[in-house]
Amino acid sequence: MITVDIRTLRSADPGASEPFRFSTPAPKLEDLQSLRDLKGSGTVTRLGDRYLVAGDLTATARLECSRCLKPFEHPIEEPLSEEFTKEPTEEQFPAENERLVLDPMLRAVILTSLPEKPLHDPACRGLCPACGKDLNVEPHTHAPEKGPGDDEHPFGDLKRFKR
């Protein structure tokens, strides 16, 4: 669990800030088992009864290419700017008495930064639909293979009902 101590900020004037830094080689964030080398730094600023966490995070996610299924490392670099409070709204995160638990915020920021369709290379050619070979390694084409009875289309009789 990644936390920031806010005991000194609780009694400070609004606008007071404290720096924070974290680094973990194998973070345990829900839905992000392939995440590595999570690092972050920034400041926590008291805004009355709220706290603003601002800074940056970096990490590496091991993803699978959506075209060829090859695993690859995806770098993540994202800014942080989120509010914490005792009674959070949907856009805020909960603040405990003496600390802020950053895990839910980090998870949300990282999940929204990941590509919807990850590609190890934008020019990835994917897998052959006929034989399943990686077209990046072995480009080829196939003549359509005909099996027994393939000469007749299964819905060929419907052509005569066409108006």
C-alpha cells in the first residue's frame, strides 16, 4: 500500500504543502498485476478540509499486442492532480485521519492511461487468419482452401427467392 503521511498538514494553514515520493518495483494494484517499477513524486497541499495531490508518476506495464499477441513493455508517464477529502464525491478520493492511501488514485490514473488496443508496433501485421502464423515474422498469403462441399454456398438456394 502506498501512503502519504498528512499529520503535519492537518494542523497547518490552508495552502501549506508537503513533498512526497514513492518507489516500488512490484506494486500490488488491483487489475494491474503486470505493472513494474512504479515511481512518483510531488506535493500534497492542504485546501481547507481537502488535500490536493499533485505530481508525476512513471511505471512500466507488460501488455499483449492486440494484433499478434506478442508481449511487450509499455512505458507510462502521467501527471497526478487529484483531491482527497473525508467525504469524497465521485471525482475525489477518501482521506483518512493521518494518511492518504494513494493506491485507488494510482490505479485510476494508470488504467485510464493504458491503450485500448495495445500494439507493440503501430505497423504490426498481426496473425494470419488462415494458419495463425505471425505475419511480422513470416509474411505470406494463402489460396483459399476448399473442402468437400465448399463449391456450393450453404445459402445458395436463397438466391432464387431474391426479388
